[in-house]
Amino acid sequence: MTAFYRLFPDCTELDLRVIPGAKQSKIDGLYPTAEGGERLKIRVNAPPEKGKANSAVIALIAKQLGVSARQITVLRGETSQEKTLRISAPLSAAQCDQLIAL
């Protein structure tokens, strides 16, 4: 399986599967992809309109990783359930793995 994150010297990328309109916002484990990889599955209570779900995802990831929300951008999938986030801070594999342990 391919990890849901990619580590670079100056940033980190996370692959996500987002379910908007949930009862509560939470990280909900891993989502297998057709290509044999994985995405971090995230449920947010925000609706999928006017960027509200994206903002909720960014706030949740920022809180869980202890980084500023301003350091996180949607790299791909602005209007899709499958997203890639870029965090403009180098993280360790252990920090990323802790997301699925929550």
C-alpha cells in the first residue's frame, strides 16, 4: 500500500477522502483507492458549498498536527471529495501516522 502522505524537505502532502455534511468532524481511518494506495478519510460537518468543507478540513488537520491553518492549502481537488493538501512545514512520518491513531 502507498502511504497517504509524502514527505519533502520543505513541506508535506496529504491525500484525503472527504465526506462533507457529517454529524461531526473527525478523522475516520484510511480509505483504500482503486490504484492500491490509501487516503486519509475525513468527515466534516460543514456542507460542500462555497469552500466551507475545505475550510473545515484545513482547521481539523491544523488542530491535529499542531500547525497553523495558514500553512495548509488545497493542492488538488478543490471541488472534489478526493483532495491533496500541502502543509508548508516538514513533518515526520510519525506525525502523519498519528492522524490515523486518533
